[in-house]
Amino acid sequence: MKVLGKCFLVLLLVSVSSSMACTTLIVTKGASADGSMIVAHSDDNDLADQRIVYVPAQDHEPGSFRPVYCSAVAMGEFPQYNSFIYPRIVSDRAPAYDTPGYPLSIPIGMIPQVDHTFAYFDGSYGIMNEHQLMFGECTDGAKIQIAPEPGKRIFYSSELSRVALERCKTAREAVELIGYLIEKYGYYGTGETLPVADPNEAWVIEMAPSPEGTGGLWVARRVPDGEVFVAANHFRIREIDTENPDFLYGETLHEVAEKFGWWDPKDGPLDWLRTVSLGEYNHPYYSLRRVWRLFSSMAPSMNLSPWVEDGFTREYPFSLKPDNKVSASDVMNLYRDHYEGTEFDLTKGVAAGPFGYPDRYYGPYDGQGDVGDPSRQLGGAWERPISVTYCGYAFVCQARNWLPDPVGGIMWLGLDKPADTCFIPFFVGVSDLPESIQVCDTSEFNKDSAWWAFNFVSNWAALKYSYMHEDIKLMQEKYEALSLSRLPEIEAHITKLLLTKPEEAGRYLSRFCSRNSQEIVEAWWKLSEYLIVRYNDGFINEKGNMAQPTGYPKEWLDETGWADGPTSYEKK
């Protein structure tokens, strides 16, 4: 056991540079306003690869193998596998992944290929496939965080979600396949939570590397219909009920946990969170405050407290029934949250500046590691909201069982920070995604990239946020409502078209999604120009009435040295 302790510390220190820190949720069909299944995710990825890529369906030769690529979002870059933050993959998996000027990704291992793989949307992790199967994701702290090794540990959650989207139609199939791949081929990297849902059923699968160095540890739990689930960089499954069919788990989980002293059968059922983690990720309330905020927003009647005893609290259930049915638009707005109206409101206080800017920049003075890591140091901390400045993209996916798959599945994609983006719909039945969505290198400004339009507006708004954000909100409301109004006609047309000319459906949907997204992106570039002129030099400007002085709010001035400025010629 002493040897394991030394090994554990080394492995943990290797992983502290990992910056992925996301918020994810499920709204089951019985809890949603329209009966759809909803899975949402914010990819808070520090200017990583922001491309959303269409991976086409493909047929494969009998006896062929599928390469498994290393993932830089797991623990940082691995040059020996040509695994970098950008581009995430260079291969023939999808046309957009054929990235000129970069070396081909080197497989860390191979698995037998299947005859046919399904089309899907891909990002840092797999998103949604043509059969309305969809994933969310968040990174969790784990006792063991270990690097990949061919023949022992070749899978991280990103490639696991992609393989599942390529091969599965239901959430249960995806959970079972992921569990099999973890145990057979081994799991590396961080702890992970993957919500996975189809139009009818939702599951949560959580995973962590094994202290044995091979295989991996995993558990899954079904989310009851009529309830919502939330996770935010913190394992959410607790005691495993081995007699309950709503739980699935690894064959060796209990054996390994007991062998390494992580669980004693005499203590009762295995508590997954306590067994594999040190508690909360990063700093106290880094994770749990977001769980509280989303749960309390959807079920205020429960009067959940934002204050708990520690990272192993039982104050927040695995899932709960919302007070009112939740729509996709509700979820989009939940992801825009900075704790407005609460005691943690990030638009208030001196750190928000004179214009209520809610973002906080992290630096070397901020803590590293997990709350339970005895080697970590923490001199202070910012509240961690749901919408953060380092979010690369967010999505709200819907699966609707009353519609054919091509239009039943829809990804509402918000590029850059949720608070300042516009969610744009893309049907899973498209034959491709617009080029502007599949092009983005964050190291090079590019007006042909949709991501840069939203990123520019978000960054510019920091200059006078309380003013500019109101302009942004008007645009969000206008274009999200416009997209919603267009969907019924498209869905009705495609439902009929699938009966007579199914080969036309993908092209039709692609044209619609391309035109719709282009209109919104162009509107955002025009918004950026409007904001530049409207708030130039700190004024409010209008034709015929330029340079209207606004100054600063009095309450903010009172916290500065303004009152001590030169009001007379006498020396103070």
C-alpha cells in the first residue's frame, strides 16, 4: 500500500495541467416541455480545437481495424502520438480532419472495425449521431490519473464516446459497449462523467483509471424518466445497488477496490464517489455550486442549500423532478448563468468592475489539483459559474421520438461562451455541416470561421459589459426565436420527403442548416461592428449625437480613489 501511495502522487501531479472543466445535464423526456430528451454540455476548453466536425457514415472491409487515437484533452499533449490540443485529430476519419500542414495522428492502439459506422457530430468528445444517440461530458478528479500505454490503456472518454456513436443506437447499448472497451483495452487519463441518452432512455456512465494499471473502473446508472440530472466536474454516482437493474458496473470494480484498500465490504455498498476520488475538483464549491445552481433553478421548491459540509455531501440527489417542465430554451438560458440574483452574483462587487463583467481570469496564483490532495495550496478562489470566458462551445441536443431520426435529432450549437452566444440548430440528418463550423484555429483570427464571430463579440463586450450584453441578449432572443419558428415546416417537409425521396433529405437539411447558420453568423459580425461604433472610447454614440458621456456607476466610484483625486491646488 505504501508503494501505491507514492505511485498515486506521481500520477496525480502528471495530470494537473489538464484544463477541461465542463458542466453537463440531462432532461429526460418526462421532464421536458415537449417530450424530447435533452442532453447539454459546455466544453470549457481554454482555446482548444473549437471545430464541430461532421463524421460521415462509412462502410468498412471485413477484417479491418479501427485506429484509437490519443486525446490531448485527457492530460495534455502527447507528441509521441502526434496528439495535440489543435488539431485534435488528423486522419481520414472525416474530411474536416484532413488538416493540411499537420502530421497524421498516430494510433495508440487498434480495435476490430464493424461493417458499417453511423454518421455523427464530433467535438472534443462525440456529440450526437444520426440515430439521435447523444453524449454530454465533464471531467472529474480521480485518485489515479495515468498516461496512455499501448497494450494496457488505449482509451479515454473522448474516443469511447466516438466509438459508441459509430456503433450504437440506444443509450444502454452505448453504456454496455463503453464498459466492455474499458475492461478489454484499458482506460487512461482523468475521471469522467458521460451522460448518454436516446429518444427514450437516459444513462450516466462514470469512469476512472484502475490502480492495477490495466483495464479500468466504471459504473453506470439510469436516470429515472421525469427527472433531471446535473454534473459539474464531480462524480455523481454514490452507492451501487448490485440488485438494481438500473445500475451497471465493471466486473472487477468491487474486487479491485477491495484489493487496494479503497472499499471494505463491511462498510456496506460501494460508494463510487468516495472509492475513486478525493472529493471535489479544484477547490471547494468549484463543482458543487454549479450542481446547486442548476438543481435549485429547476426545482426551487426543494430549497437546496448552496452550503455543504464537504465534497462528499449527500445534500444533492443523483437526479430530481423539476417543479415545471423544462424546454430546450430554458436549458440554453441556464447555461448563460453567472449566479445572477444570488449572493454569489459575479456581476456584482469590485472584481466585476464598473460595468458588471462576470468573467474571472485564472492564473498561477489559483489552486491546482483536487480538494483532497494534501500537496495542493490554495490562497483564494473565485466562484466558478456555469458560463465561463474559457468555454469553447456549448450545445443543447434534443432527441424526439415522434419524428424520424433525420429531423428528430437536433443539436443546438453555441460557439464560444454561452452567455454571449446564439444557439444555432443543426439536424442530425444533414449530409455535412457548414464549412464555417468545421474551420477554427484559435491561434489565427479568421472571419471565415463562425467561432471567431461569437468570440470577438464576447471579448469586445468586456469593455462595457452591462451595456453591450443587453444588445447581445436582444440578438439572442431574435435569432433563437427565428430558428425555432422555422423548424416545424422543415420537419414536416422532411417527414414527407423521407417517404418518397429519402436520398434528398440529407441535402435538403444541409442547405437549410447552412443558410440559417450563415444568416446568424453574418448578423453577429454586423453586431460586432455596431458595438465597436456604439461604445467607442467609452461613450454611447449615435449618428447626430456622438460621444454621449456615461462615466461610471456611483457605487463603483465610491470604491475607487476617485474621491481622493485633485479637487483643489492644496497638497493632501
